[in-house]
Amino acid sequence: MDGGGRLDQSLRRSRLKDGGGIGAPFDEPSLTHACTDPDDSAHDSASGRFTWFSAYSRKAARLADRLPRGFGVTATVLIIGGSLAYGAVRGQHVPAVVDWLKDARDVAANSLGFRIAAISLSGQKEVSREEILRTAGVTGNASLLFLDADAARIRLMANPWIADAAVLKLYPDRLQISITERQAFALWQKDGHVNVIAADGTVLEPFVEDRYLGLPLVVGHGAERQAKDFLTFLDRYPDIRGILHASVMVAERRWNLRLTNGIDVRLPESDVRGALDRLVALDRDKKLLSRDITMIDLRLPDRVTVRLSDTAAAARDEALKANAKPKKGGNA
């Protein structure tokens, strides 16, 4: 204190400077904590968020400056397209979407002058014009620009009647299709079913039309593949071919001939020519094929075995018994 009884310095100041003991300094509550206003706290929080948002905006702006122009539009289109594709797959609508896209592109191409205005077809006989166009994918809305000629040819050749096909696009609006058809060659019976086959063994269709009745009949597994060579070989024997009802493949190794009179001719696996030469000679000399027999076995090169019909066999037995009886007046 000074001489007038007053403090020499501020009490607060002396307490802050004093080091310890009685009158040692103590921490006073901060005015900020002791007198905090709720409105001030909210203001500070809003200020922090604003500061963070400003910093984020500046970073986003710098990133946007580095991206190519139109990136946002492209990204939006990709996201929408991906969402649509995912929905189509999940909903099993992919075929419908693909068809819609094809129709849309064809409409666009047709509007530019690529509509198919003229179609030239050649070579068809068994396959109708409508079936050819439908198989090739040529519809009323199809455009020449987007028609896949190679794919159309492959689809056409999947038809068993069509052996070869050519699809040519003549811009801007003409289409040319040429096909080569297989010919019906024979009837093939297997497992009780009869089909019309081509010379290469391709099954053309089930046998349901009377116009194929005149075709030769081959029977058995593998007969459809070997029929052409065997029947071509039989053409050298017109007398036998003229009375042939069916050629039967046995174990895919040899043939039997079923004649129209019911005789079954068994041919060997090898030397078929020699066997048929013997058959022709026996028929010429002995009228073998006109006799009452059911089977002629030519499989052995040194002999011919013949089986009589039941009637002929019974008549032969009776004749043998009659010849075996002793004659009257003969030696005892």
C-alpha cells in the first residue's frame, strides 16, 4: 500500500504475478466458458460447416476444370444406360430389347434410302419363297444396310433341303439370293420310321407324300450313308434292280436284297460282284428266281444255299416219301 492507505497495484495483477503461498494465483474461469451464450455456439458450428463446404466446393471446382468438356453428360448417359441394361437383364427382357433396337436401327437405315425394294430368288423348288425369306431374316422392315449376308447364308443352309446358298447385297436397295437344293434320293427305314433322304444321307423330311413311293427303299442303321454307292453298283444288274423291293443293311457291313416276290438274297461282305454274277447265271440257266423259294445265300464263294418255301418243302417231302415206297412186284 502507498502512504495514503491505497493498494500499490491491482489486486488481480499481483495475484497473477505471485508465485505461491497465501495469495497464490488461481485460475479464474474463462469468460468464454463461464459466460457462453447458446446462440454463439450455434453460430460457431454453422461457421465450421460453411468453411468445410467452401473448401470442398473449391476442390470440386478445381477437379471439374481438369475433366474434359462434356464429361458430365457422358457420365449421366452411361449411368442411365447401365441402369436400363441391368433392369433388362434382371427382368429377362433382353430379347425384347434387342429386337426393339434392331427395329429402331432398321427404321433409321430405311429412312436414309436403304430399304430392301427388290429381291431376286433363284434355285428354289422344294422350299417356298416365304420360308427362304423368313429363314434369311428378310422382313418388311429389314434394311439392306444392316442385313448380315453371312449369317443369312448360314441360317439358310441349316434347312436340310438346301445344300448351298449365296446371299448378295446390291446397294442401295436390291437383294439377291441363290440356293442349290438337295434332291430326294431314297426312302430310309429305321426303327419303324421312314424318312426321305438325299444322296449324301441327309434326312430331308418324314415320308408322308405319295410322290416319293417310287424311290428305292433302304433299311437299317448306316444304310442312309452307303445307299448311294450300293444302289449305283446295283444299276449294273438291271434284271435284279427291276425286281428289287428293299436293300437291307446288316450290321453296317453287308447287304441283303429283298425281292418283290419275297425272296431274300444274302450277299457277302466282300466280292459282291462275284456273288451277283453267280445269281444272274443261276437265274438264266435254272430260273432260280422264279422258283418257290424264300432265301438264297451267296455268302460262301464255293456254294449256293437255297431255302424252300413251306409249301415247296412239304411238296418235296411228299415226293421223297413217294419215291421211297417199294414198287409192287419188285424184289422182296
